[in-house]
Amino acid sequence: MQVYYDRDADVSLIKKNKIAVVGYGSQGHAHALNLRDSGVKDVVVALRQGSASINKAKAEKLKVVSPAEAAKWADVIMILTPDEGHAALYNDHIRDNLKKGGALAFAHGLSIHFRLIEPRDDLDIFMVAPKGPGHTVRSEYQRGAGVPMLLAVQQDATGNAHDIGLAYASAIGGGRAGIIGTTFREECETDLFGEQSVLCGGLTSLIQSAYETLIEAGYAPEMAYFECVHEVKLIVDLIYEGGIANMRYSISNTAEYGDYVSGPRIIDEGVKARMKEILDDIQSGRFVSQWMSECAAGQPSFKAMRRRAAEHPIEEVGEKLRAMMPWIAEEALVDKSKN
Ligand code: NDP
Ligand code: MG
């Protein structure tokens, strides 16, 4: 496995290119601002008419153009809009406008790996996929650090795709933490699996089930929230810093003993068997085709699930308790009015 750092990248390769970042959401704002702060002069943000993001990008003095104009102008166009809209964006605005030998770049492999986009043969296709939320890509860069990133080349029409991708990753801060060489397939399948089984799906379901168990047993919501939600971060910080062993060093012996005897009763072989099913749904393309049909229908069940989840009592009690800890908001990564 190849890991690159800033010393391996030639950032001048990206500085001499015109870069268009399509979308100014979680990843978009971080890429555009980090590129500019790394000395890349020709950066524009591409947004569709009427987008609420236009004013956010303009407030940072970034130039905003339409996706078609951006595609005509750019040497490298980085697609940072939601995956479900990539195919229409490419077909309607990019395919006939991007110059011969231009680079089409992504932060996630889904639309290329699952062939939602069939790109022109003359283009370079690369991916720089930060292994962290966009707001963290920005905040880490600003404090002189970075989040790890994955780099992959799907199509190398010019012979420069790898070096330009590496320069791009370095310019947005990846070279400080490590840029790992991979493929679109590996990034895409592991990313979907990780977010479904652990980072998003697994973790939120685990938290919610534990919270409900305490509430149903008659304990106070405040107790359940602190124990099953708030403390997750404190434990994860210890794992992040020094691995699982480091976390176990810090907790009490009682907590550690409970970890060994009860953890495997909660996450048992049945969970692993279902994780394998989930991985199979991802690898076979079943998950992506189900998600794309949901999108084609206007996302009715996605929106209903989002609404129901937001109405869970855990959100209400959390809001009340967090209000008593003002430092959390002061250090917030997300400011919806700006990014
Ligand atoms: P967001 O949902 O945050 O992107 C929203 C932005 O895209 C808004 O500015 C929105 O403007 C704009 N947008 C949406 N549709 C279009 C369009 N058709 N034309 C122009 N602009 C459009 O996306 P994310 O940052 O979450 O994801 C972007 C990419 O990065 C995805 O491929 C994702 O898989 C990948 N990724 C995301 C991570 C993350 O941290 N979120 C982590 C790693 C990879 P408006 O709708 O107002 O027009
Ligand atoms: Mg992910």
C-alpha cells in the first residue's frame, strides 16, 4: 500500500491549473477554501441558479459561475455535489463542455465505479477522497493539520492524472496526514460499508437502542443521554488518539471487564453475518440501484426516515443539555449560515 506525504507531491502542478469546484456544501467549501489558502489562484465555485450556496461562496470572495461555464473554463473540474445528481450534472453540463484532456475529479467513487457516468475517453478521471467530513477537512487544514485522503486514478488520458491528483490532495491538506493510493472500487465499497455498518448506521442504531433501553427501564432521559450519547465522543477521542488499547488504559477496570464480557453479547456472530450481507449488497450494486430508484422517485422514503429520525426524543433532550454546555457551540465545526 502506497502512502504519500507533502514531500512526494509537486503542488505547482495544481497551481498552474484552473480549478472549478462544483458545489459548495460540506466538501465543496473545504476544497475551494483550502485550495485558495494553499496558493492556487484560479479557483472558481460552480453552482446552479438560485442556489442558497451562492451567497456563502461569495461571502468568502470566491467567484461563482454556472456548472457549464465552469466546465468550459477549467483544466480540472472537481464534482462535490450529492452523488445522486452526478450523472445528470455530467450529461447536461460537463460532457460537451470540458476541454479535451481535461480532468474530471471526484471525492467518492460511486458514480464512476457503478457506471452512473460513462466518461469521455480523452479525460483524466481521478479521485481525492478525504476520510472525514468536509467541515473537518477545513478545520484541520486551518490548524495546520489535515485529514487522511485516498487517491485513485480511473482513467489516465494525459499521463499526468496521478501527479495532478496527488498535487490536488496535498493542496487541500491530505499530504500532512497521508494520502493513500487506491482504486475507485476499493474506495467506494469500503466507504459505503464503513458508513453503513459502523460510522453512521451502526453507531446511531447502537446509541439509539441503548438510550431506549434505559428510558424503557424508567431512567431519566438526561441520564440516558449523557451515558449513551455524550460520552461516545469522550471514548472515541481516546481510541482516535491511541487505539482501542489506549481507551482501555484510561477507563476503570470495571468498565474494561464489562467491555470484554458484554461487548460480544451485543455485537455477536449474527451481527457479523448481517455485515457480510450488507457488504454483498454494496459489492453487487444492489444498494446503489435501490438508492438511485429512491432518488428517481423523489426520495419519498428517505425524506420520511429523515423526518422521523429528527423527531426522536433523543434529539430534544440533547438540545436542552447541550445548551448548558456553551463551549460545544463555540467550537462548532458546522455553521449552516456559512458552510
Ligand atoms: P453536499 O450535499 O454538502 O453538497 C451540496 C452542494 O452541492 C450545495 O452547494 C448544492 O447547492 C450543490 N449542488 C447540488 N446539486 C447541484 C447541481 N446539480 N449543480 C451544482 N451544484 C449543486 O455534498 P457533500 O459535500 O456531502 O458530498 C459531495 C461529494 O463528496 C459526494 O460525492 C460525496 O460522496 C463526497 N464525500 C462527502 C463527504 C462529506 O464529508 N460529506 C466525505 C467524503 C466524500 P444547491 O443544492 O443549493 O444548488
Ligand atoms: Mg464515507
